[in-house]
Amino acid sequence: MELTRRNFVKSTAVAMATAAAAGTAVSFAGCSPSSGGTNTGGGGGDSSMVADQTYTAVCRYCGVGCGVLVGVKDGVIISVEGDPENQSNLGALCIKGQSLAQLLYADDRLTVPLIRDDKSTKGTDGGLREATWEEALDLVAEKLKATWQTDKTRMAFWASGQLPITDGYVLAKFWKAGLLSNNIDPNARLCMASAVVAFMNVFSTDEPANCYADIDEADVFITWGANMYEAHPVLYQRLVGRKNTDTNVKHYDLGTIKTRTSEGAKTLIFNPGTDIAIANCICNYLVANQLYDEAFVSDHLKFQTGMTDLGNAFEDGYDGTDVIKNSGTTAESSLEEFASLVAPYTFEYTAELSGVAAADLEELAKLFADKSLKIMSFWTMGVNQHNRGTWMNHCIYNAHLLAGKYAQPGCGAFSLTGQPTACGTAREVGTFSHRLPADLVVANEAHRRYTEAVWDLPEGYLDEIQANGPHTVKIFRDMSSGKYDFFWSTCNNWAVSMPNLTRFLGKGDKKGIIDTFVVVNEVYPTLSCQYADVVLPAAMWVEREGQFGNAERRTSVFEKAVDPPGEAKWDMWIILQVARRVLDGAKIGEEDAFSKLFGFIWEGDDFKADARETCKAVWEEYRIFSNPSMKASVEALNTESKLKMEAKQLAPYDEYLTNHGLLWPVREVDGKWLGTSWRFNAGGPQEAGYDAVGVETYGEAGKAGDLSFYKTAGMKPAVCFRPYEPPALSPDDEYPFWFVTGRLLEQWHTGSNTTRIPDLNNTLPEALLYINDADASALGIASGDNVRVTSQYGTFEIKATTDKRVEPPAGRVFAPFFSTDNLINLAVEDIYCPLSKEPDYKKTPVKIEKA
Amino acid sequence: MVISSLIVESHAGRTAEVRSALAGIGGVEVHSVHGNSIVVSIEAASLSISQSISAALVQIPGVAAVQLVYANFEDDPQIQAKLKGAAS
């Protein structure tokens, strides 16, 4: 780089950071050009000194969903910049963001389809040969079609919270309407299902009412089982920024281990599973002392009780037991009954159970009782990956709702997500085994009629899929028992991320994964590819156009900036190429099934239009679900069945490009499409981010806090009592330690991307088992020693450390799950929450021996 | 050179300590301080080295978070090779 250019780039970079630090983020001529792939010219200097083109995008990694501007020169990405116009991150990126270009450029990208001819080579790094797309697609379609026509209970698709929205929508339509199958579930089952079930139970609509901007106004932060420093770094930075602007702002970190998120916070370490008791303790304090928000309770809440003594999913037949079939049943209750049920959760009892001092519990409870304080609760996997994960979500809402601290600026309860589009795709387009798009479910007749109307299907066509399909753990359990013939996945790495891999990878006496015909869409060779019969090379991130929906309901588009390598293709193309082969000859009524479902975007052997126009066309159909007025038959059903589908209203496609992302519901007001920062809150105009249109259309004005929970029956969310029930397994003499798993900053999820980025991998090159000093000493283990970790499920080797990046208390150990070399999920239990079916990755009893 | 700009957020009361530590790291230049936010640039021969430096910033005592604002890596050897490949 010539000196003048170097000085220019450096001064530009510094000016941008200075503006961001000073809170005056601006766009700089010549360095932060207009988006949309426009030729930037060189407003601030020589045109050769800047990127040829800059594209708007969204980070590929976690659920924060940071906006990114991608600079391209000669078809190569040469710069990344936090997008100051994307309100989710306001120009900030974490250190993974710096490496986004390298995400595409590692040497071992998959560039041609691969086929395995000899199943005995499964589980090895050999056995795959190169093939043409035609051969690979024909083979996949032949196997899928044969299974579909013979016994479609023996096929499944495992989708993803990393698959772009339009691709996920097309996939759901193919599987649910094309194949008439609910044998599809996303990897979000492993991370978000407990949050989803609780949202639906309490509010009858998925996803948070609040937004990230609430961080800037909160007085108190409570992190429940959430290591935001490592897993949601840009939000954690925003949280720290808030604390630094006002020293009165408090942060309480509740968890079973001490993490970097604990630094600067009051850290309350509790015994595994007792978080429910702590939340009930807060509620008990509020109701026993009449310190709840009486107006909020009177105007907005009802009370329920639920089924108890649910046991745990040790046996494959657990879901079929009467107890679990009825586990979601609730009964109407009252504040008085609720008070009596939480009464046992005194400070003293809860302290004894949880290990948190009574005085600290009282301090926490008094925060909720203080009507002047704005409290933001955040939680992630400690709450969701829990044998009572749905219950724990309920319990956090119980505390916030009783205190009247929800859906208000700076004040709410916020479930964070771990993937870039767990919300936008996995949850919103219907890739769960029980769902249809836009919060609709297969078991509800009105929902099926509505979906048929959007998809122009004959009335009753979807009745065949009215029974829920199998959830993820059931799919893998059944596959390991030889009950599957066809399995297809994309944008995930199940051979690393699933619990109980000892069973699911056929390492025990089961060998189902070997016999099942497995298809994997991937960008890099992963452990899952080693079990695949066909590997289909996928375009990733900005090699194609797509959309992500993040944790705060923000939908953003990422533009295609560069071409994919070799013969790699985007997922939507791959899915539809298989779909047209499988549906060849199939009819819906008198019409060709494939043309009926996908003729609006596909003709002959390819898309009708380019990627932008294809995405727009798919989006416009998907948008009908939340904009029923776009189609008369749909609008009639929305009115007749009182579905209130505009509660998730989405905007026309171009609005997301123009606005660098929008928070749904998006309302058209005076010709402008405006997002919603606070759902159910009519405390201000839509222009200021309030849900003015939603409340006016469906809700009631003049209620406490100007709120109206218009999606919930009777407009009253339920405070549902959920008791403490112990973890499925607890340490004993044979397995004396709790094993907690999780994520660390540099390596994202299963490491299939980040292990290929040299610096991220050099910074965190291997998974380590974090162990308490005293425990290490008692076991004769020094930092750096190899140890063997064994549970009743399986065993693995790993290097131990007493480093303080993670500080487990005595009797607990922690390891991240990214490493294929230390496949920690070999030993993790596959016990799941009975309501959400989400596995508990946080509480496996293990023993530790020096290897 | 690979050039990037970042904001290093310190915990309250530790900004001077963090700034001093940053000033001692090769390739890092401190440009300004806004409350607890310290604006720095990193210049390095490769993206990998640049990332090593930025990753190390996280480890400095008193640092709460490191946020990347802009990174230009067109001089990174891997990117240069791709650019030359694209041009040929």
C-alpha cells in the first residue's frame, strides 16, 4: 500500500472509530460509501484507493445480528466495517467480525458435490469422491423420493438458524406442502425451543417485546445463565457502556459458574437447577408483601397452575407417557393461589436450596419491588438448555410481569439467541416440526386453512400434517435405532452439536447413522460430512443474497457481494433442484405440484430471475402471512378466525435494504414503513418505536403502562406457577462433578468456520476443561494435564486448565463444545425439557481422571 | 499494511491504566479517549497478525470489551493473492 493511501485509509479508520466512540457515527465520503453494491467513486480521495463497491450485510455469527458493510475490490472482499446505520449494533463489531472475509477464503472450501459409495467408510475422513451436480442431485432425489413414497415417517430434514429466511421459507413449503411431512426440525431446537414455548404459552406470540436499545436506558441488568461477554460481545459492550455512563447502574450475574460476564457484576452462583427457586423467591417477596404492581396485575394478568412431577426423558418412550402428553396442560388460578404456591420459597429456604445468600436474594427481590427502577433481564442457554427450561422462562416472566416491568423502554425480559437467524428463519418461517409460517401451528385447523389460502392449496390439503412431527432429539434417537432411511441437513454440524453423540454417532451398539442415507449441505468439510452419503457444496454468507432475523426482531438483508467458489450453489437452488425431481409427476388437485408451489420463481431447470428478484418474489409471498390484506381469501380468514396476523407484520423487501434492517411488526404510516421497538406498548407514536398501530387495531387503550397484550387470549398473559424440580441427574460417588458446556468468544458453535480462521484459532486453539484449583489439586491434576471425562453416556479426553477465564466453583467443570478433537458431547446427556424438547447441556454428572 | 480501528471499552475507573497498557503494544496507536472508550488503530503486516493484536487487547486487565469499527485488509497476503488471481 502506498504511503498516501495508507495514511488515507488509516485516517479514515480512526475518524470512523472516533465518531462511533463519541456517539456521532457518520458515513465518510470515500470510505463508507452508499450501500446497494453501488460504485463508490472516491469522494474523499483517489477512486483507486477505495473499494470498488460496498454492500450491506449482517454478520454470519451469533444472534446479535450486527450490520456489516463489506468492501469489495476486483471480486475480493478487502474491508469490513460495522454498519452505523444498522440500529442493532450502531457500527460496532466484535473481533470475529474482523475475520468475516476469511470466513469465505480458507483453503478447504467444498467446491464440488461429493458422493460416498461405500458406507463402511462412514466416520472416517475418506470415502467421498467428486461428482457432478446432476449425479448428486439425482441420487439425493432418488433416495428421498423412494423413502417418501414408501414410508415418509422414515425421512427427516434438520434445518438451521443459520439458513437465510427465504431459503427456510422455501424449504418449509417444500417439506410441509410438497411432501406433506412434519419430519423437519431446526437446530434451534437445541438452543431456543424453551424460549419459544414460553413465549407462546405466556404471550401467544413468539419473540421478545423489547429491543437492544433498552440497554441504554436500564437501571439494572440481570443476566440469568448467560455469558454475554463471550457469546453476545457487542451487546455486552453496550451493557458495559451503559454502566460506565452511570455508576448507579447495577448488574447482577446469576449462573452456576463465574465467567467474564461476571466481572464488574454482583455475581450470584447458584446450585444447578435452582434458578427456578430463585425466581419464585422473588415472586414470593412481591406477593407476600404486596409489593407487586397492582395496576399492572389487575389490568393485564391472569394466573395459572400447571402439571408437576414431570420426571425426565431417560427413556425413548418418555413423550408417549400420559404425564408428558399432558405436561402442557394448565388450569386457571388466582393471585391468592399463586401466593400460596410460592410461599415456601422464602429467602431462607431458597438460600439453603440454591446456595445464594439470603441477603443477596432479598437485595435482588427488592429491585423488582422498586417501582422506580428499570430492569432488563437477559438470558441464554443456562435457562433454555435446562431440564425445566420452559418453566424457567415462565418464572422470569412471572417476576417481571408481577413487578410491571415488561415491554417498556429500558425495562423488560429478553431472551437472547445464539444464531444469526434462529428467530428469522427457524422460528418465523415454520421449520419446526409443529409449526407453519408466522407462529401458525399444524395442529390448529384455522391455521392450516390460513396457510392453504396463502399457498393457494385446496381446502383441507394440509390436514394430513395436523399431527406434530418428531422433535430433534426424537429424530436422532430413532435414527440411532434404525428407524430412518433418509436424513438431510444444512447450515449445521450435528455430529458435533448434538448431545449423547456416543449413541447418535453409532459408537455404542446402535448403527443407525451408518445405515441412514445422509445428505449434508456444507461449506467446509465437517465431522457431519464424515457421516454423509452425499455432500452438497453450498455458497455461504455474501456469496449469495439472503436475510437474517436477529434476537430483537430485526430483519436485515445481506447482499451478494462476491461469487461462490467452484461449483458451490446457494441452498435455495439446491433445495429446489431436489424438490423438482422428487415432485416430478406429483399433483396438487389437477396441477403439477412443483409448478403449483414454486412456479412463481422457477421455470425449467433454473430460477426465472436473478437472486435479488427471486428473494423479492419469495419474500412477497411470505409477507402475505403477516399482511393478509394482500390477498382477499387470506384477509377473510384472518378476520373470520380472529388470527391477528398483522401482529408480525413485515414490510416490502426493499424497505429492509433502505433502512438497513427493521424491527417487526413493521407498520405503514403515511406511506412510510416504521418498525416497532416495544411491542404491545402504545405509550408513544409509531414513529418513536411504540406499537401504536397494533394496540389501536387489536388492543385496548388506557390500560396500565399504556400496554395491551393484544395477541393473548383475553389480552391477559398468564403468570403460571412452576415449582422447583431437581435436575434429571445429580452427582454421586461415581460421577461427582457437574459438567457444564457452552461457548467462548473466538470459536463459534461447532467451530466449523472459526477453526479455519488462523487468528481466532490461534487465540483459542483447543477446547480446555476449566476446573477449580481445589478440585484440580485434590485430583492431582495440574493445568495442562490431559484428563478423561466420563459420564454414564460416554467419555472423552481433554486438557485441563485452572485458568480463570471461566471459574467453576468446587464440584463443577466447564468446557466449550467447538472442538472436534475433544468431542465433549460424547458424554453429555440427551435429557430434554418435557415441554420444549430442548436438551439440557448444563448438568451432566461426570467423573474426571488423569489420562 | 492491514489497518483497522477499534474502540476499547474499559471498566469504570480503569481507563488510564488500560490506555497506558495499550500504548505499550507494538502496532497499536491510541488516538483519543471518550469517557471510558479509547479509540485505537492497529497496523500490521497481515490480517492474522492484526487479529492477534486485537485478540490480545481483550486480555488486558480492566478491558471490558473490544469493538471493531473498520478493517481494511487488502494488503493481507491471502487477499493479495486472491486479487492477483482475479486480475490474471
